[in-house]
Amino acid sequence: MTISIRTLGFSAFLIGAAGAVSAAECIAPANPGGGWDFTCRQIGKILHEIGQESAPVQVTNMAGGGGGLAYSHVVNERNDDADLIVAASSATATRLAQNAYAGMTADQVRFVGAIGIDPGVIAVAADSPYMSLKDLVDAALADPGSVAFGGGSAVGGFDHLKPLMILKAAGLEDITMIKYIGLDGGADAVTQTVGGFTQAMTGDISEIVGFLKAGEVRALAVLTEERVPGFDDIPTAKEQGYDVVAGNWRGLYVPRGISDDQFHAWADKLQAVADSDAWAEAMAANGLAPFTMVGDDFQGYIDGLIADINQMSRDIGVIQ
Amino acid sequence: MISDRIFGLVTVIVALAYGVSATSIQTSFLADPVGPHLFPYLIAGVMVLSGLIVMLRPDPDPEWPPMRSVGALAVAVVVLVGYAYALRPMGFLIPTALAAGILSYQISPRVVPAAVTGVSLSVGLFLLFKYALGLGLFAVPRDWLG
Amino acid sequence: MDVFANLAMGFGIAFSPFTLMLAVVGCFLGTIIGALPGLGPSNGVAILIPITFTLGLDATSALVLMTSVYYGAMYGGRISSILLNIPGDEPALMTTLDGYPMAKAGRAGDALVLSGVASFVGALLATMGLMFLAPLLSRIAYQFGPAEYFALYLLAFCTLGGIASNNQAKAAIASCIGLGIAMIGLDNQSGMPRLTFGHLHLMDGVDFLVAIVGLFAVAEVFFFIESHGKDTSIGVKLEKVTIPWRDIFATRWTMLRSTVIGFIAGVLPGAGASLGSFLAYMSEKTIAGEKGGFGTGVAKGVAAPEAGNNAAAGGALVPMLTLGVPGSGTTAVLLALLMTLNITPGPTLFTDRPEVVWGLIASLLIANFVLLLMNVPLVKIFVRVLQVPPWVLLPGVTMISFVGIFSLSGSYFDLLLMVGFGVLGYVLRKLDVPTVPIILGILLGNHMEDSLRRAMVLSGGDWTYLFSSAIAIGLWIAAVAGFVAPMFLRKVLKKPQRVTD
């Protein structure tokens, strides 16, 4: 595959225009409005507000290849740029684990940390006969074709993996029998589930908050170790006997080629954002739960996560 | 008549080529019942059919421009393509003044108003984009700035 | 009632100084865009989108700005119809029929004011219609599964294609071009690249903004080069502008009837403002009969098409916001804007993003009053704008288009693609192939395919699932009827040619 980076033109263009002022840049590998864009804009704004960055952080949107374009841009063109941060999430790890970035691997960048997590959730319509995760799993075990899931990611994506992980844990052998449709975001998945076109939705808790309040859906399980603060009446999958933990963390990576000092400087800055009140507010407003892990710990976590997802994707046949 | 027959033929050829290139789409093996091929095939099918209808039942010919206008249009296309390539390496001002001036001359062939239009559009839009809208534009090639 | 609580929230958003300013700026730009021949609402909205986007406005602000432009363009279109006998945009075509004769008879000012008031009545009532009808429509969201959505998208193509062209086969080809382009990029369901030929740049597909600006704005430049610029000197005198109270009072029922007709035409997916003004004019002409003197510069002939086209503009927002299916070419461009802002229009919009919807509706109500002010007492400003010659205007539009697209991606590849779309647009329009279905295809292609494939996943490959509900069957029937009916109606409802005088 020929890798031609044209999108970087404008960022170079902008930076050039800014002249000698070396403002930090945050690349959101997607169009404005999504999770990565949120990460860049919030972290960028807070970094400046709390005085960690003297100039406002320049946010560049570089959509392409599900983040692959930005990834190859950083690896190939900006490998020693210490003023560059890039938004990342579980989706980044999932795609790296499934080799969806055209042969690029996770060790070609450094993961700085995550400072918030959107817990995974399985929900059904309020009038659904399934009262607990066990009801749903039992129905799927008895007749795998009878339960269709709707989620916001493509087939094989993170939302698809969640129910498959649970069913795998419950002992279902032929996981390809489970129907899954990828919709344009969690809200659509909820609508389809409430309308009865799919039997359950798989997504993140932030995607169902509004529908929970309106009483239109029932959350069967959150995929966390402990119950989520503010959603204390939703049981975890773990306490219902299915040991599956999955959340969509929000974080950053930086180029591989920067020095250890520069890497740790970013880790410290990210920690400062995590500790700020502004970030706490941003998280509360967007349904994120606290989850802070920065620096070398996080790199270890990522390595483990990618190995897990890779294994799981092989097991269920998403990749060969 | 003849225009539509040619258009219909081109449509059919393009549609067939599209259908053929759709055969090379890879399928992941967790495929859905329909897969990624069907919809492109449907499109190609409808297009072939419509192309044939246009070939067989053509509308009256449109009024095509005389050769001289075609030449002018070709020049305009070349200017725009050149402008696309020049915009980044050459900065905003010079390519814009040239391209706008030439287009203006092509619409109304008077040299002085066209030149004035080119230069003033270039400078005016630069000021508008750079300062009012805050876009990061280069005025001139970066080398010139030292 | 619910609507009023929501509306209060909307006004809370709309009355912020910044939002108000955007509405005023949008109305102003829109009126200019509408007034200038060769720069219709689709064009104008299309070239402004990349710029709005680069400014980093949030969703509500961007939407307020662009819909103000949209409404403004609908008002502004009449100015050049009346003064130059050249419609500023397609829906204003019908306004030339009586507006220009009225202006030639020395009543240019009266024609401008009367049409401005008619525009206001049409747009205001239509916005209120949107306010009450849209939430009702959005409640049927839960009835729409993949099969229903597939049929709905099909309906949009069939009706837009059926009405936009004089030749069904050509409309179908245009739709297929758009759909075919939409297939390029990562396949939503499997995540595998399709038809990208190994180009990483094509992984995300062809940006619809590139296609829109190319097909509309760049193609327009080619037309002007071919014709060396039309004669745009003002042939009629505009002296003092007074308010013709008697004409306004005499046309009150005409305005109301035309509003209703226009609104309904707007709500139908694919029909849009041109049809709204056409039907409004024709029905008023029929009611007035031979004695009405339509075509000679009568007040009713000026009021009807303007009330009709502005009402249709409001009506077209209903299917766009509630179902994600645009009702006209310009709303297709607005849909592109929403998608750029990561707002998925459709039934969930009203529950997910009430601030966007109600902020928008409140702003539209305010925009109407702003537009009334601009288009009646201040109309002379816009008359002056008409004097910008095409050899300044068109190069300017081109350069704005280039910078707008360039600022989106910074890639010369997109600029080349845009020029390519410009050439394509020129050739297709010469051949009488409508270009709006191409845009619709690029916008809706992936959604349409996804719906089909989701339906097949849920049914396990059973095709009868597509016809498994009453809604789906109804939409299929409407789609077929919408595609076939214009073939027969075309003979009956022959569009009148422009008065060449």
C-alpha cells in the first residue's frame, strides 16, 4: 500500500503561519465532534488554562483510515516532534491489535496515559423480557439467532467485541451465529433496540444516559470492576458471573523518537489535567468515569490490552 | 441526439468498469449475508440500464459552445489545476492574483479591469481570510521570508 | 405544552448576543447570495460550509449561521428576478413572471416590498409549521428499522430524481454516480477498504463538500466563461421605496394559500422550493382565471411565488431534520453541513440534541424578522450589490471555494478533485443531467447501503424482510409513484419558459 500523506499539509501550513511560536499541537485523528476531537479540545484547553502550556494548544483534525492516517503521519513524519500529542482511545488499541493500521505496530509511538473512561454497557428496551444479563445470555445460548445486538462500531469493533466476550465467557462456541449490526453511533443503536429491531444494544454508558433518564432502556450490566458512581443501581457483569471488563478510555500518545524527559514532561502535564477541576467537570458533563493512568504504567497497560484484544479477536474470528 | 448517444455509451462503459473493479473488493470472513459487493453491483446494474435507455431514447442535442469557447474553457481548467498545485508552495497572493485575473479576463476580455480584479481580489481575500477569519495563510513563498 | 417549553429553551440560546450576531450576518450574506445571479442558495451555502467549519463554530452556531444564509437566499432571490428579469436562484424563477413587468411599469419598489412581505409571511408560518410538525414526525423514529430506512432513502432518490430532471433515466444515472462515489472508502460494516486502489487518501472516501463546491460553484464559473457573462445591468428604475399597503392587504389570502401549498411541497422529500413557488403561482393563476391578468405585473402574481418558495424552504427542513432526508438541493447541502458537524439528523436528533433543534428554530423565527427589516426598508443596499459585475464576482467565488476546500484538508488532491467535479458538473448540466442527485448519492449512499445490509443481517438474508411492515410497503409504493408520476404529469404541468422580453 502506498502511503501518501496529503492531509498533513494544512497542519504544516498552520504551524508555518504561526511562525516561531512553538505552540503544542494536538492531532485528533477524526473529524470534529467525536471522542478524539473531544479529547484534544478539552485537554488542550485545560493545559492552557492551568498554565501548563503558555500558548493555547493547536488542535488539528486529521481524519483517515480510522486513525491510521494520523498514526502513519506521526510515525513517518513527526517521529521526534516533542510538541505533538495525539488523541487515543480503546479504538486505537483495538485497531492496532487487529492490525488495521497497515502493518504499523503499537511500539512505534509512546502512549502517555489515559485520564478518563467511558464504561461499557449492555442495555435492552424498557419493555424487554430480559431482566438480567443472565436472561439475555441464556436466550442467546439456547438460540444464537434470536438475539441481535446493535452497537456504534463496525463489525469486529470494540462494541461488537463486548457481547462476544460475555458470550464466550458463558461458553458459547460458535460466536459467528450472533447477529450484530453496526450503526452510526450509540444513540442509533438505542433507538433500534427500543424499536424492537435489535434485542440489545452494546455501547458506552455515556451513550445511554439520556435514554436511561427517560426510562426507555434498561441497563443490564456495566463492564467495570466496581459499580459506576452515579449509576449505582446497574450491576456489573462481573457480579453476575461473567468476568468481562471493557471501557473506552480517553488518552494520548506521543511520537516514539522524543527523549524520556520529554515523555515524562507530557506525562506530568497530563496528570495535572487529570487532577484539575475543569477536567472533573468535563468528565461529569460527558458521562466519563475517573480512570487515570499515566507514564510507564500506562505503556504496560496498553501492551497487555493489545495482546488481550488480539487474542480475543483471533478466538472469535474477527482476524485470522 | 448524438450527444446523448455518446453519453449513454460512456455511462455504460463506466458502469461496467465500476462493476468489474467491485469484484476485487476483499471480504472479511465475518461477512454479513449481503457482503460488500452487492450494493456496488446494484449501482452498476442500474447505471448500465439507464445508460442504455439514454442511448436508445436520446434527448435533443444541447447547444455546445463553439471551438473557441471550448478552448477558453480548457484554459480555465488548466489555470485552476495550476492554481491547485501552486497554492501551497507559492503562497496565496501571487497564484491567486494570476488565477483570478485570468478568469476575470475570460469572462470579460479587458486587460486592465481583469488585472485590477485579480490583484484586488487577491489582496482583499487575503486580508479577509487571514485577519477576519483567522485562517493560516502564507502571503508569499516561505523561502522569501528567510 | 411541550413545544413552548422547548421553544423557550431555544430562545434562551438564540438570544445570546453571539448567536444573534450570527443570525444577522447570515441573513445579510444570504440575501446577497440570493440576489446575485449565478450564486444560488446551494452554491452559497456550499462555499460557506468549509469556512464555517474552519472557524471552529460549535454545532448550534454553525447551524444558525447557515440556515440564516439559507433563508436569506430565499428572500434575496426575488431581487434580481424583479429588477433584472434574471432569477437570483431557481425558486425565484416564477417571481420574474409578474415581478419584472410590475417593475417595468414603474413599480419596482412596490414589487420589492410586496414580495418581501410575502416572503416573510411564507417563511414565518412555515417555521411555525416546522415547530409543531417536526416533533410529531420525530416520534415515529422508533418505527423505523433498517428496512424502513432503506425504503425511505429510495423514496428520496425517486422523488428528487423524478422532479429534478426532465428525463428519468438521466436522473437515475446521476443518482448512481453519487452512490458509486459514496462506495469509495472503508466499508462501514466490515471495515475493509473498497475501491480505494490502495490510496490512503481515499480511505475516508470522497469528501462531499469537495463534490458540492465543484459541481455547483466551479461549474458555474465555466458557464460564465462560455457566455462571457450575462448582461446584468439594471433595466428598471428604482426610486423611492414605499409600502404598498393596499396590495399587501389585497393579497392576504393569496399569501396564506400559497404558504400552505409551498409548505406541503417542501415537506415532501425531494420536491423543494422550486416546486413550491411553481405550484403556488399556478394555483393562484387558476383561481384568478383569465381576468386575473397574471403575467402582466399583478400583485398576486408577485406575492404567490414568494410566499410559496419561502414556505417550501421552511417545509424542506422538516424531512431533513426529522428523517435525515433532504427535501431540496439546498437542504441536501445543509445535510452535508450537519454531517460535517457530526450531528446525525434523524428521529433521534430531537431527543439527543434538543439545544441544536430548538436553538435553530428560535433563530429562524428571529431571522425572519431580521430579514423583513433588511428586505423592506434596507432593500436598496442589496440593489447596489447587484451591480457587482460577473467578472469580479465569479473569480471571487472561485478563490473562496479554493481556500475553503484547501483549509479543510490542506491537500491539493482535494482541489484537483474539486476542479474535476466542476468539469463533470458543466458537462452533465449541458446534457440536462441533474447534479443534485449526485450530491444526494454521495451523502446518503453509505446510509442506504448500511440499511440494506443491516436488514439482511437481522433477517438472515431473507429479502421479504424489506417489505415486512406497513411503513416500508407504503414508502416503496410512494417511491415508485414519485419516480413514475412525473413522466405523465410532465405533459400536463409543463414548466413555463423564462420570459425573454
